[in-house]
Amino acid sequence: MIILDYKDRRPIYEQIVERFKGLILLGVLKTDEQLPSVRSLAMELSINPNTIQRAYTELERLGIIYGIKGKGNFVAESNNLVEVRHMELKSCIEESIKKSKELGLSEEEFIMQIKAYYREEASDD
Amino acid sequence: MIILDYKDRRPIYEQIVERFKGLILLGVLKTDEQLPSVRSLAMELSINPNTIQRAYTELERLGIIYGIKGKGNFVAESNNLVEVRHMELKSCIEESIKKSKELGLSEEEFIMQIKAYYREEASDD
Amino acid sequence: MIILDYKDRRPIYEQIVERFKGLILLGVLKTDEQLPSVRSLAMELSINPNTIQRAYTELERLGIIYGIKGKGNFVAESNNLVEVRHMELKSCIEESIKKSKELGLSEEEFIMQIKAYYREEASDD
Amino acid sequence: MIILDYKDRRPIYEQIVERFKGLILLGVLKTDEQLPSVRSLAMELSINPNTIQRAYTELERLGIIYGIKGKGNFVAESNNLVEVRHMELKSCIEESIKKSKELGLSEEEFIMQIKAYYREEASDD
DNA sequence: GTGGTCTAGACCACC
DNA sequence: GTGGTCTAGACCACG
């Protein structure tokens, strides 16, 4: 369910947060569904429970999951997540636009390029 | 010429590297033009000369500038900066596409959104 | 494991980089093996941790090792070190040839000399 | 007569020293022949006279040239230079041998490679 | 005055 | 405990 990349420059806990965000958005994990316990997931990934705890704390801070003492962690109503993701998408697009402008690309050329990458990904599937 | 954002998560030296990349790409700094000296820029930004030094070392490693001991640092000629930037743009766009897919956006919807952000930026100018 | 030569004109961090290159090439340090921590090696050599850090950063940039925050630095797998080393050897030989020509040595005389140095080193073992 | 490479990492004065060593060894400059004056060479190369002076001082220290106050600098008996060059050649070869050993090359393979580079240079002429 | 290197010591993020 | 970044201040090589 979760795959870690130790050579990735991002910290482990962030990779986990990111992975859960994806799973919830894609509907693999649904509202009020229980997440793996901190200890079991730590065992499964052979990492320190503190790292899992930190990821869950972060997800809770974002309002994406909620924890009940003595029971576990559960997926929250997904409204927050969609909003968060939209903000991320926006800044991601804005950075792309900035870079394309530096390279002297017009809006049309930029969109052409995006369409090209779309087709490229489609052929990978 | 250089503006630092202390709230930014990225290290200062990386912000400086990024800023100079942009200035050179935009043609503000031209081939063989001299960059500010390590010390003077450090004074101007009120940061430690070592931090500037590190940024310059990184830019030299990338082949974007060259330094001459006792003289200063200068913009290198026809570097591979454009190519590097295109790769950066590609991965930036791919991340945007990935996020848009997670949000269930179709290609058309995604491109609509990009056009919207383009107009938004235009109105900021 | 590491020996520093303070009389050497090359900076300390470069000597360390060079030493690790050799150790990895010779198979003393194997893929995924952990390098000494920045602090411990700094203590052992009685130099500043920053100097070790710089050497490790350089090795990581070359793709020879990889670092994980909070865990340590490790030897990367099947890196391009051999190729890099071959290029270094080539330029080193070319410089030797150039110098031998300036001294008026023929190819045969040059090779004779190399064989002599080989025997000399053999007798040192 | 002298060509400077500002992008070369070696300091200017060292490039000049190296160039004169070569010219003398090749017989272009003969024993007791006068070198260009500090000021005229500095003018010709558009660099600081101090830099020329430093190069000449270094050459004098090596016993390769000698200076007479009020008259100029002259090429010394070339014995010293040949010896110096032989030492340089030796350390250059030794470094090559060290690197070839790290790469696991036998003496025969190493010499084969040198012959190959010799032929390569011959074809460049 | 220029860049290059190093030390000492600190703080942060991460595990 | 680990590595990553930054500051302050120093010394050297170069022009």
C-alpha cells in the first residue's frame, strides 16, 4: 500500500503524507475508513513509529484524517483535501507558467507543450 | 536585484542560485558580464559571505558562471541553461498533470484552468 | 582509514573526496555500506565537521554516495566512478606524454621509464 | 609568444611560468638569452606587472632564469630545468600508475593504453 | 579588493 | 543520534 523511496530527497514522513493524500483522493480510502495503526504500519515499513506518528499528526493538522484515542485514525470528510489539492495545483501551474515565460514561450506554445506531455503519458499507460 | 524570502522553505543559497538563473535567462545579465562580488552582495543582503560563496560555487559547477581568483565571477557563454530549464519545466508540468488527474480533471478542464491563471497574471501586470 | 596531508596544496575536503573515491573503487567500501558520520570522522581527523560535510556533499553530487537525513551517508550502487576514473587516467597519461616529449624522450624511452617506476613501486611493497 | 587562458583554473602567473619552461626546454629560448622585460610583457598581455614579476621570481627561484638589476632577466644554464622536469614527469607517471592500479589494470594493459594514446596523438599531428 | 578554504559554533529537520 | 544550513570571523592565494 505504501512504498518508501529512501533515495528520495523528501523526508519519509512527507512521502507517507503524500501517499495517503493520493489514496484518499483516488477513493481507495473512503470517509470514516480506518487507517493502519501507527505500530502496524511502522512494522510493515520497518521504520520508526515516530515517523508514522508524525505523518498522521500532519494529516490530522490538515483536517484530512481524525484520530480517536484508543481506537485509531480515520479518514475525515474529504472537503478539506480537495481544497488543499487545488491550492497545490495552482502554485504548481504558476511555477510552470513562470518558467515557460523565462524561456520565452507564448501561452499557445506552452499549452501545446502540455498537450504533448498529456499524449506522452497516455502512451505510457 | 536579489530579493530573499526568509519564510521560504528553501535555503537562502538556493534562492540566490535560482534568482541568478532567472536573470541570466532573461538576458538581464549577459555573457562575460561581472556578477556582484561575494562581499558586496553579502553586505547588500545582510547575510554571510559564505552563503553567497556557496551560491556562486553552485552556479559555477552548473557551468552557468565562471570565477577568476582575485578578479570576480562572470556569466559563462551560451551555457546549457536553456536545456536545463526545459527539463525543469517538463517535470513541473508533469507534476501539475498528475495532481489534476487526482482531482479528476479532464485535459480540457486542466487547460481551461491554466488559461485562467494566465489571464490572472496578466491582470497583475 | 583516512590520512590527511597538511603539506599538500590541495584543500582538505578534496583529499577526503579523493580518498573515498579510491576506497570505493578498490572495493573496501561496498554498495549501500555506511560511511563514517560527519561528526565522528571530524573528531577522528581533528578537523571541522563542515569540512567533512563539504566532502560528502561533493561525493553525493558526483553520484558516488547518497545521504539520508537523520540516518547517514551510504555508498551508491554501480556508479559511474569507473568511467570517471578512466577519463582522469587518460588526461594524466597525456600530460606525462607531453612532458616526456618536451624532454626529448622517444616512446621507447618513455615506456622504459614507466617500467622502471613499476619495479620501484613493487620493491616498496 | 605567451597566450593566457583566463578560464583556466590555474593562476595567471603559473601559466606564464609553465609557458616559459616549455619555451626554454624546446630550445626557443636559449641559455643567456634575454626574456621580455616585466613592463613590456605586462603591456603586451594587458595584465598587472606584479603578475609578471611573480612569474619571473618563481622561475628564478627554480634556478631556470637569473636576473641582473637594471639589465633584465636571462635564461640560466638549462641543467636545473631538465632535472625539475624529470621530477615532474616522475610524479606524473606515478599518479598514472596509482590510478591504473585502482582500476585493476595490469602493467601490460597500462602500457598498451599508453601506446594507444601515443598513436592517437600522432594522428592529431 | 577579489575569490577559496577552513574553523568554531549554532540551529533546524529528521529518525 | 544523523545530516543540512547558516553565521562570524579568520587566513591564504591572486592580481
